[in-house]
Amino acid sequence: MELYKDASQPVEKRVEDLLSRMTLEEKAAQLCGNLMPSCVENGQVSIEKLRELFPNGHGRFTQYSMAGLTDPEMIARIANDIQRYFVEETRLGIPVALQTENLCGWPGAGGTLFPSMANVGSTWQPELAKEMSAVIGQESRAAGANSAMSPVIDVSRDPRWGRTYETFGEDPYLISQMGVAYIQGMQGDKENGVACIAKHFLGYAETQSGLNCAAARINDRELYETFATPFEAADKLANVSGMMANYGEIDGMPVGANKHIARELLRDKMGFKGMLTSDGAAIMKMWNFYHIADTYKEAGLLARKGGLDTEIPVGAAFAQLPDYVRDGQLDEALLDESVRRILTIKFEYGLFEHPYVDVSKVKEAMTNSDKQALGRRIAERSLILLKNDGTLPLKKGTKVAVIGPHADNLRYPVSGYTYPAYIEMVEAALTQPNAVSFNGMADEAANQKKEEKAKSPFAAAFDMYKQGELEALGGMNQVLRGMGATSLQEELAGRFEVRYAQGCSITGRETHGFDEAVKAAQESDVAVLALGGNCGWVNVTGGEGKDRQSLALPGVQQQLLEAVAATGKPVIVVLYGPGCFAVNWAAEHAAAILQAWMPGPSAGKAVADVLDGTVNPGGKLTVTIPRSEGQIPLYYNHKVGSGYTDGADSFASAIFSGGYVDGSNQPLYPFGYGLSYTSFAVEGLEADKEAATDGTITVRCTVKNTGEREGSEVVQLYTHFNGAHVTRPNKQLQGFARVDLAPGEEKTVTFRLACAQLGYYNEEMEFVVEPGMLDVLVGTSSEQLPLRTRTQLTGPAVNVMGKRAYTCPVTVE
């Protein structure tokens, strides 16, 4: 038996043995991706097409779940048939990676659908992210998927960017905690888990004008200190298997071909040993979008030299890399380093020993009541009360008008890159061929070698099914009903006397529904307006390549809000969607505002439970909400001298700007903010007065529920360092804990902050912790920090490059 087939041997030895047996074409094949329609038609795998297209083996199929939109057993059979070809018919028998987008659920029939990452982040409970991703990983692996293009751990600081909802927010510490927990849940013990591909390395969300794939202006200091932090934490703390490179360009080069970022920073400085994959059609974009190569083939050469290990979705450029090896333009060692990374993942995740799935057990492995209850819990814990004049919670017997485009819609509260979104996308590709387009996937068809006009990959997905299979799903509402979805109007109608009126659509300009909405409000005691945006790829306000220039409510929703408010009835605004809105008018005139994001199929119940007081809201903002687009970029941890202050005079540094002449420079709502139906007191701050630069600082306080009902508060620890010779952030989140308390209950929260977590680049670009005075701030948001003291850092400067800390342990007693 060949050594690489011996499971008792170390992975490293198995990789080297297998690599030594491979031809150039077999090596290049492992670097390539393809789409499922290339070999699946009418519900069956074409062995003939596999033999024709992949005689030398293959690296991965991406968007794999699109073959499973009708039946989990069907996609499991497809997985086994595909693996059987590669394992039993190719010369070396290397299994193929089957990867998909499963950020908030297995996006195929039978999977559990969870809230968006914006919601998960808003819980401030990484343990919920871990529980959720463990479910997603278990369902994905049962259906045959062994690779996940998730989580998204971009630092997202521009709310105009359409993919904000896929992220955990604007703060690198919070993102790191959520990302690490997500990866640990998904990857599990690896052998039974799903390999995560964290994305998008690096700076993807920090684009000019908030436009997807636009250039980013990020210097080396910020690249590492801010944007690389979640990725380095994912590697060091969760051993993430792969990363996906940012489509965009930084300092004149697309990241995938940028050796300074994809090699020097990622490999040499951060020490990452896993796989770095392209995003969809990113290598093609180097040729036809960024024009840094004369041909698509040459773009593949630049990408491999730059640092990319794989090309997805279709590896048409990387398949030609052997030509460059033969003519001396590419060292074969550069092929080998990538193949090692890919094979290592396949060995570690047990694909050689267990390439097949048990079709008979797939359905029972899918969603159940316990998994759906977890989704509801995440939704409940994520809802953020931004304003309340006492109108909430609604009292029993209240007559409620339920108004707005989100009031009775099941689809709008659901994320993109989900099972419903894929169905919507495939249907639209058949009826509206020009409607489905976004950066990356829109170019996938062009990667095919056929001379005839390529079919859209979305329309091609339809060919994977037998006639009538997709139509038999019965439409979007039936699909979502099957996932347990109910609307807000339905949920409230079961608890109150309700009058419903849609009022307007999300983006339409029609106002003919206003009269009915106003009448409903006049006949009620209070009006609930369910407003905001929606997400996906068709007729949406957010998503990949679906960016905004305005933060106003879409369409005529603002006019509807004002018309209903003119009745004099208290107005409760519930905001949904993939991004935030500058709701200045609502902040002044509404009785209450609830930020819901996209809570998934549990949206109706979760929001209704908060409105009627069944659930006490406790979510916190993970982003800063601006008053206007003119304030962007606006984020809490801006550099000293470069933004607004929190109004505290004891620690705030002087701000040279006087602010804007035409409006406030303060955010509408700050990072970390969120109200409750009860009240809390955070008191009794204690912190070490002195700590060594290589030591630990203990910070302690108490939090008490001073109200009359059970609730939760997120206690947040921030610091600011005064001893640097470079400008530093005015404050940085260093630790947090969400604490549940009964009325009158008090708990002690203790943070143990390693000074290695405080590292930064000094004036010599050395990543150090230096002696100086550290401001320690504790409270309940980035602006509500009533507890403040100082700790003197002593001793020599300590270089913590490669040794920095990422997590502040917290105990609650």
C-alpha cells in the first residue's frame, strides 16, 4: 500500500509521499475549481463529463449546495457519485473538496436557517456563534460538503457597503471573538467537521465610496493592526484551514497578486500555513477588470506568484500553469507549496478515509425543533432597542396597527447566500436574465472554455434538476413556511387586535397605500411600522455588489412614517435589512425604535416577543450608526485627533476640528449601544495601578439589575494608551461579557487583560507594548463609560510580533 493511503502515518508524510507521485497536470488540477452544472444534469452525475473534464483529478467544486435545492438525499447521492469517480477512477484517487456558502445555514433543502451575521454579532455572545456553526457544519457534512466559504471576518466600517450584514461589525476585537468561536464550531475535530475559509483577506470592506471591489486606501500599519487581527486570531486560536483573498486592490495591485500582502504579511509575518483561495472569478478580474495582465492565462501566473493557492469557481487559468513551469517562467516549487496546503486539508478532514456520506441518514441529520429553537434564541438575543419612551412593551388589550413592507413578508428578514436566496436567484435567472448580477459570480460563465455563448451559472443550475422539481417547491412563501417562518403581522394578530396595511413597497415610489395605512393607525392605539431594506441578488437594497449611496429609508418609507406619525398615535419603528439607516427623524419623533437586522425565519416571533414584553431586548450595536452619509467614515475607535469625542473631559484628547458647520459630528447611535426594559448600574471599578509591559492587568467591577424585571447587560472594557509616539485610537474594545440578571441581582465581572493584547506599531514599525499610562474605561457602550481609572505600564518595551494576545478572559460571579 502506498504510504499516502496509510491512515496511521502523519499527515505531513502522507502529503509528501502523494506529492512526489504527481505529474504537473495532476498538481495543477488540485488548484482548480469548477461548478456543479459542469457534471450534473437532470439530477444525475455524468461520469462521461467527469472523465472528459477532470482526467487528472480535481481540487474542488464550489457553490456545491446548488445541486441540493430540492432534496438532501439527492445532493448526498451526487456527492457520493462525484467522489466515487475521483477516488476510484483517477490515477491517484484523491477526493475532491465540495464547498459551499453556508454562512448562516446549510443552503439546501432541509437545512436550518439562522439569523444573519449582523444579528449574531449583536448578541455579543460568541458561544451562540459556536453553537450555530456546529449545527451548520454537521448538516453540511451530512450532505457531502466538506469546505465552507465562511465566516466573513472583515472589519466593516462603511454602512454603504452592501455586504455589511455578512460581517460581525466594525471592531476587530469583537469580530475576532465571534470569528474564532464560529470556526471552532464549524471545524470541530476536523475529521468530522467542515474546513472553514475565512474571508476576505484583507481590507475588502474598506473600499472607496463603499463600492464592492473598489480600491482601498489602507496603509501597512492599519492593515496589520486593524484588518489582519481577526484573521490572525482565526489562525492562532482556531487553526482556520483556509482564507479567501479580497477581490480588490490595495496600493495598486489586486490582493491575490500582491506579494506584499498575500506573501510577506500573510505568510512571513502572520505565519499562516493554510490555503489562500481566490474569490469567484478574481483571477479573471486581474485581466479583464484591473488590466494588470495581457491575458487571462497570464493573470493565473501573476496570481500564483503573488500567493493564491486555488482558483474558483472555474480554474481555467490555473489549469494552464504547467505551461509556465515547462517554459521556465514558474518554479515548480510554487505549484508544490499550494498542492501541499490543499492536500493537507483533505487529509486532516478525513476525506481519504471517509469520502462518502450515508445517504440513508441525511434527512434525519437536517433541521429539527432544537436547532430551530437555537435560531430563535439568537434572533431574540440580537434585537437592539435604540429608543423607548415607555410605549414598549405593549400592554395587553392594546389595539395595534401593523404597517410597512416588512409587516407581512416572510422573505425580507432572510439573508442573502441562504437557501431561499438561492431559489430566488435561480428562478430570476430564468425569467429575468439580466437581473442577477454581482461581482464575481456574474463572471463565472465566462470562465468556461466553450466557444458558444455561455449560459448564466444561475440559469445553468436549473439544468441540474429534473423537469418540474424546482417548481414543485411551491414558491418562496411555501419554502419559508416549511422552515417555520411567520410574519410580524401574523404573530401580533395572535396577541392583539390588529389592523394591517402594507402602506408601500420597499423601493417603489407609489403612495396609494398611504390612506389605508393612516386609517389603520387612526383606528388603533399604537402603530408598529416595519421598515427597512432587503437582501439578496434580485430587486434588493443590499448584498454582494448591491451597495448604497444613501442611508435614508428606501423608496417612500420615510413619507409613510411621517404620514402615520401625523395621526398623533405613538409610532414604533422596527428596522430590518442588511445595513443601518440614518433615521434622524424617527429618533426625534418615534416613540420607540427597534433594530432587527435580518433575524431569519424566526423574525416574526422574535420581534413580536420583544414588542409585547415576552422577551426583554439586550442586543448591542456592533456598528456606529451615522446621522448622514457625510460623516462616513464614522467608527468609534477612530484615531485621536481625527473624529468625535465621547464628551468626557478627563481622558479625551483635544480635537482640533470644530466639527461640521451644517450638523453634528456625533453619531446617531454609538457602537456597543442598546437599551433594555429594565435598568442596570455598573459600579465599583477596581484595576491594577501598575502592570509590567509583559504582564496582565486585572480589572473588576459589579453590575446590578436595578429594575423590576429580568434582563441582560453587556459590560464592556475599553482602553486608551497615552505613551506612544504615534497616534493611537481614542479607545479600543478589549473585553466584554453579557450578563443575565434577575431583578435586584448583582454580579462581579472580572477581566484579565494580557498586555500582549495592547500591541501596536511604534514609530520604527516595531510591533510592541511600550511603557506608559493606560486609560481603563468600563461601561455599557463606547460612549457610556462611567467607570474610569489608569494603569501605569512599566518595564522595557516588549516586541509582541507573533506573540500578541487576542482574547481577554472574563469571569462573571
